[in-house]
Amino acid sequence: MNTFEILEKAKKEGYAIGAFNAANIETLKAIVQAAGKLRSPVIIEASDGEVKYIGKKQLVSLIKIYKEEYNIPIVLNLDHAPTFESCKEAIIEGFDYIHFDGSQLPNEENVEITKRVVELAHQNQIPVEGEIDHIQGSSAYHKDEDVKKEQKEELYTNPQKALEFVNETSVDTFASFIGNAHGLYSTEKKIDLNLLSKIREALPNKFLSLHGGSGIPDHDIKEAIKLGIVKINVNSELRVAFHDKLKEVINTSDEIAVYKIMPEVIDAVSAVVERKIKLFGSEGKA
């Protein structure tokens, strides 16, 4: 199946596909290991910084190998791409999905660039995700911060403006801000499911993604999927699992061979991915 078909299947059957950020080879292995074990489709994401660290060509080649090895649908997504040029490069290199984030640009400029990305991507049968309202926070562990400071309702997505943007740009997937701040916090996130329902009503024929999936309560995740979310981004929980387990292993071992240290770290990240896959309902959907 191509990426459009993978997303359409999730929408039709009422589950979401986990979109997990790969920060390095170990994280990538952990994600694919979990998806393969549970026979689940999966989206591998790489932000601008992660792409620069691993390399576009390297990511594309690794994903191709893992698709063949595990025989599951794996989508490679450029996450929060900041420019048209970065999107173009990813399309040329063989990415399967493009998320252009022009949410901090003036609306006219955001629309103009998004349209250009969509035109180029669709020529290559690649779906595009767009957004108009900057999703607050950052993919980090804000241990001493209340998430409420990032959940400013005046910044939430307006369904009518979302419809106008989608009609102007022809994006395939829309990312809204409904309280789903990026990152983990000392307090629990609360997303506006009523607003999500209105966005779904405004965009019945589009795919909907939910960013900031780390730290959103399970019951809200399940309700969001019922309301049409087909893609859920998770990053910070993977980073925390990686950091904590690596620190534990290093502090309790004199081992200096990295390849002997990393299996426990990979397993810790993989456990997070497995739990999310089961929560999202994509287990066995490969």
C-alpha cells in the first residue's frame, strides 16, 4: 500500500497510526522492532534536526531495509519541515510523507508555500500535512512546568479557518492545536475534544493528526481516535525512556562497548512504542 492507502485504511477502520521520532539508529531500531512484533503499520518521523543528524539518504535507505526485513507498512515522514527547500529535498530523496509547518509565518505566506509543497508532493504520490496554529511547547521533559501555560485557548484552532486553509492548499492531513502541547509536563494534558469534533465536521474528507501525543491521558487518546484522528505523534516519551535507561546502564556497568550497552536502551524505547501501538488500536493491522 502507498501512504494514502495506509492512512485511508486507518480512517475507515477507526484506529490511529503511531508517528514516532527517530533521533538515532537505536531509536529507529526500537520503533521498527515494536511495530514488527505487533504487526502494526508505523510512521517514522524525523524533524529538521534529526534529519541533519542521521541524513536524508541514510534514513531512506534504512527504512527500505526495514520494510523488507519486517514486511510491514513503514512511512518515512519529514516532521515540521521549516522550508519549501527542505520538503523538496525530502521528496527527491524518497520520503513517503511531508509535514510542512508554516504556522509561525504570516497566513498568506504559509498558504503560498504549502500550496507549492502540495503540488510537488502530489506529483510524486506523496501526502502533505499542514497547520495554521503553532502547536505550543517543545519535545522535552518540562519537569517543573504546568502544561496549562502552553494550553492557551485563544491560540486553539478555529474550524472555519482550518477549512479555508485546507480549501486553499489542498493538504491531505491537517494538524490542529487543541491543547496538545509538545513535550511532557509535571501536570496532565487536557485536550479539547469538543473542538476536535467541530474540526472533524469541518474537514470530513481529510486526515487528522494529533501532535504532542506524549502525556495525553489514554482515555482522551481513545476519544480523539473515535473523532477521526488517524496519526498520533510521540517523541518526548521515547526520549525520556532512552535517556533514563542509558543513564542507568552507564551508572551500573563498566562496559565500554556501545553495541553491548544499547540493547537494554533499545528495549526500553521499544516498550513505550508497543504500549502506544496497542493504545492506538493499530496492532495486527499491518
